[in-house]
Amino acid sequence: MLMRSLAATLFVLAGAAPAAAACDAFTGVIEAFNAGDEQKARALAETAGTANCSANERTLVGRVAALTAFNRISTAVGNGGKLSDHQQELEDLQRQYGGPWQVFDALGDLARERKDYEQAARFYQIALEDGSNETLTPDWMAPDEQYILRLDKMASEMRLAAPRPVKLAMRGGCKVSFRGVTIKKKSTPIRYVFGTADFAPEGIEAAKDLAECLKTVKPGSIKLIGHTDPVGSADANYKLSLARAETLKTYLYDAGYAGTITTEGKGEDQPFKPDDASAYDTETLNQLHRRVEVDVQ
């Protein structure tokens, strides 16, 4: 994952740097990146504030400098090193330069490795949002469509795995379009009392968050698709998944959603497909399977 995101960055910066830059530091930092000169890139980032650069250009200079360091880290990991050995440096890059999205993506991986799924969800969501900011992440350093979809999937997976609800509204999690890439389905970790269609306390919190998201996005219609884990009979799980989707439907209408809601139950027929199933125990895998997908029509 880490090396794949880096490869895209190297290709674009080396082959499609802007034809004209408004400040010398901006041109210089791209040249430093392509030369692998991390020291020069960092020096340019420190002096960009006094150069003839706009605020956005100063930010971009810092982000390219961060990518130069990220390049070195990725090379070390690709050669057999541990990403966890570079956690402090990645955190420092985040604080110093505010990105770019590749750094947040890597921090998401680290949080996932230590099973801090709440933190991982936040990092992946910020990576998605940052990579979609067309001002601070221009086309030549942006994730491609496939990687945008991956970031959204990882953010969703971490929300499902987290023991407590992670707000969809955090840093644009309600959005369904990123750089023109439309994401119709959002997996929502609505928790229910075991074996029933009644919300657990965490489920009420997540349902409220979803209702707030719908007020922001304002889709004309949505479909709620219920899923269960494989515990119990297939027929009972089908009925339970539909009943849970209906419970959420009633809640959203009561919360003020003005569009059309249809429901569907899938039971245990479409289990969640995690990025790495071996990373989870059986209970966490079942928690991933127990979900409601919101399909924006």
C-alpha cells in the first residue's frame, strides 16, 4: 500500500511539474524532490514564507518537502524495514507540514497495525479529504480513482471495526464525491441489541450522526441495506437484517429526512470483505459483517 501511493507521486512530480510557478521556492522544491535532495527540500520549505510566494504556494512547498522525506521512508520500508520504526517522523511531518495525504495514509496503516481502529478511521478519512482538496493537492500529486476508493473503503472498515462510533461528519465523511469520483454506498456501523432490531446505545449515536449527514448531503432518495453476521439460521438473519434496516428507516424519517427511503435485507449472504481478514478475531469479523449500507440514489 505505502509503496503503491509513492509510485504514483514519483511519476507525476517527475513528469508533470507545473510549467510556470509563481515563486522560486516552488520550482526549487520540485527539482529537489526529483533529485531526492531532502535537505534542500526542507530548507526551501523553511524559507518559502519570506519568498515571493502565496500562502497556498508556501503550503505546497512544505508538502513537497514532506513527500521527499516520505520517499526515503517508503524506500526503507520497501527494502524490508518496518513502517513502525518511522512513526515519530511521520507524525512530525504531519505536524510540521499539515500533510500531504500520503503521510495520513501511512499513519492510518500504523494505527490499524496497533488495532487503534478509531484513530485509523480518522487518519484514512483525513487522507481522503486531503487528497481531494484541489487547492492544496493539485492533480499532479493527487490519488487516482482506484486509490480514492481504497481510502474510502479503509475509512469505512475502520469505522466498522472501532469499538465506539467514529463520526461520519468528521472532516467530510458525509461526502459522496471526491475529485469527481462518486461513492454511492457508505457502510454505517449501526449497532443493535444482539438478536433484535433495537438500537444499542452506540447504535443510537451512530444513527443520529447519519441523520446529520443526510441533512448535509440532502440526497433525494436512499436505500438502506441491512447485513448480519453468520450466527444463527440464514432465514432468521435475512428477516433480522430487513427489520434492522426498517428500524433505521423509521429513525431517519423521525429525525427529519425528507427524501424517499427504501429498505432491503441481505442477511448473511454478503459478508464484509476486509482488506486483511487475518488481522481480526472472529468477533471483530462478525462486527464488520453487521452493518447497514446507505446507498445514495
